[in-house]
Amino acid sequence: MRIPQTLTALLSLLALAAATTATSASAEPIIRRVGPAQSVAPTADAKSQAKADTQVLYSTITSNVAMYKADAGLSIAGDSASDPLQNAAVPFTPAINANLTKMVLPVALGAGNRSTLNIVVYADANGVPGAPLFTWTDVTPFDWKTEKGAIYPCCSYVQVTTAETIALTAGVQYWVGTVTTAGSDVSAIWLNNANGTTGGYATYGTSGSWIKAASATLPALSVYGVAR
């Protein structure tokens, strides 16, 4: 029986779609960039997003696992949110003298105003965040609903970059904080790393000061810089 040309063409398209689906299933997931963008090609490994002249100064993100856990993390809530006020910060210590150029961190929005979230680099003050060194304002979290419950969540994230000089000294501890502004109703979550890295962190709540928390699974974060 002779198959009509239109049916033959349809069968060819279905076969091509099936082959494409099989190829996509085995390929590495593509990272979707949210927030201040940088002109680098998407890749499933957040560490390889850095330019050739940059180095990873600190990271709880590895390339052989999902970028983060989509079902757990540190709560971030503004003082007008339904949840109690909480900001969070993670310490890092660079091994070299460097100028910070970029940070990658998965901060997902639960509710509220996306424009009321800041990312801040702090100096250390006796084991907690001290003086702010640099602040990115109006940072846009991604929508948690697109990631929550995914089997292999890879990977929406927030990326902040700067061409200004943020000088970091080898062996000195600094902090990266996810911080709300006064009157903010934002409710977000800084999602945990997927490789089980643990350590101390700090929170800022209704006490009005940063408080060091016990060791726990840390949120996902990568810090990049150029050696100086």
C-alpha cells in the first residue's frame, strides 16, 4: 500500500522529534540566568561561567551534582512579610588577594515584592557580618515554583556582577548576605547546596543584630574574582 506523501512527512517529523527528545534527555541541563546578566554562554556548570581571567574564590557548588537542593534552604523575610524578619549571611575566606567580580547564588521568591532584596558583601566583625563593602540593590529572585520538587533542578539562579573594585585579602574572612530593605514584604529562600557542604552562618532578625548560627548545611554560593 502506498503511503501518502503528507503522512510520510508527518512520520519523519515524529521520528526527528523522538530523536531530539532522546538526545536532550541525556544532555546536561541548561542553566537559566536570572538577574543582572553577563554575556557568557549558558552551561550546566556554574563554575565554568567565569571568564578566563577569573578564579573561583569560594564555592559550595560542584559540577557533578545538581546546583542546589530545591526543597531546603535559609529563609529570607522582610519586616512586613508574613514570616518573621530574617536576613542571612554566609562567610568565605579567599586564598589569594583578588578583586571580586561576580557571585552566583540561588535565591527563590516565595511571595512579596521582588525589588526589595539586596545582596551585600560584608567585612567580618568578630565572627559575624560587619561593615558593608558593596551592595547590589533591587536584585530579582527567580520564581521558586519553577524549581521546587524538580528531580534534577538545574538551574535558575541569581547572578550579580561588578566592574568596580571590591578588593579582597587572602586569609581574611568576608560575608555574603541576602538582605531585605525596610518595609519589605518579600518572602524568599536561599536554597541549600546539593553536595552536603556544612558550616556556620549568621542571621539577622528582630534582635536588630547579626547572630552566629550553629553549623548546618550551607546555601549554595560561588564567588569569583581576578587575582591582584
